[in-house]
Amino acid sequence: MKCIIVDDEPLAVDLIVAYVERVGNLEIVATTNDPLEALNLLQTEEIELVFLDIEMPNLTGLELVKTLSKLPQFIFTTAYPQYALDGFELNATDYLVKPIPFPRFVKAVSKAREFHELKLKENNPLAVQDDFIFVKSEYENIKIKTTDITHIEGLKDYIKIHIHGSSRSTLTLMSFKDIMEKLPTQKFLRIHRSYIINIDYVSSHQKNKLVVGNERLPIGETYKNEVMKRLGI
């Protein structure tokens, strides 16, 4: 999803940028402290999600939304909880009160993704997501069925794709962000800075670990809340 960040506080912008990079699957098109510049961006670019402060000079976040005829999804980020009702009356996807905890940010982004995927299906009900991906390994592009992937492991500049029922794995020069964009989000979940799992292969939860296939994989503290939510634990 393409997003922009609109906030007149540089530290708030830096925090959201850092959060977006940790979450993945979002592309930051621009950041700005000027709501009028944001308005121009929204009129000229295909933006799907806006992280939007409310109290800003020249034009408040609420006023900006009211000027738009075609609304992307927007998540309000503000230090003023009293604006929450106004935000939701404008059909905000979510409303985050500063200082924003990372787990709460992840929850808001997950909500935005779910809505985005639902909208895509509604606009193209005959579309079927491919059940395979191609990844480049050494000098060839290898076709891998996504249903066969148990988990993906990060190894510095490479990722290792583990396949069910196979002792061999596939190494490819790719980032977690790039591979997540290829995978069906309803099945794959990042649980640690070094691991993405296929939920279908989770057999048990043990304290801060998940048993996936024949391996026990750690759950990172920053991903824990989202993992527990997705697994219904």
C-alpha cells in the first residue's frame, strides 16, 4: 500500500517512518509537515493510506479530509483524544493517540490492510491470487508453491525459504519487505525480525516460541501482540 505521512512534528514523522519500516508491506511515497502539500499529493498521486495529524497550521487534518472528494484510507495520529469522535464520523480507519505504542500501530495498519484487500476483491471479484511465487536463486528463477512454504528465515542479505517435506531450502537475495509483497497476507505472518511463518504449519505455541513444522521459532517482543491476535491465542 502506498502511504504518506502528514505531521508538523519532525519527531512524530520519524517515529511513524520507523514503525512503517518495521511493519513492512507499506511504501512511503512522501512525508510532509504541510497539509496543503499533502492535499496536492492526494490529488496527483495514487495514495492508499494517510497517517494524518490533526492540529496543524493552515489546515487541520479534519479540514483536509473534508476537502477531498476521493478519500483514501486515513489513520489519525494526534495528541488530542477529544477529536476521536470527529475522526470516526469522517470514516477514519483508526485513531492513534500520541505517544503511539508500536503494538497499537501494528493493529491500525492490519485493519487498513484488511480493508484494502477487501476493497480489491470487491472491485475485481473474479481475481484469484496466485498460489505460487517466483524467486531468483543463483542463475535461475524458481517457482515455489506458497502452500509448501513452512517459514522464511532472514540471513543478513539473503532469505532462506523452507519447504515442507524437503531437506533443501531456497536461498534468494531479497528483503523481507519484498517477499511479503509476493505472499498472501492471510496466510503469512512476521513473528520476529528474522522469521516469517506460514500460519498453516503452526502446530503449537510454547511461551515465546512457535513450533512450525519441525522447528521451534522465536517470537520477537515487538511482534508478540499481533502474533497472538492472528493466532487467536
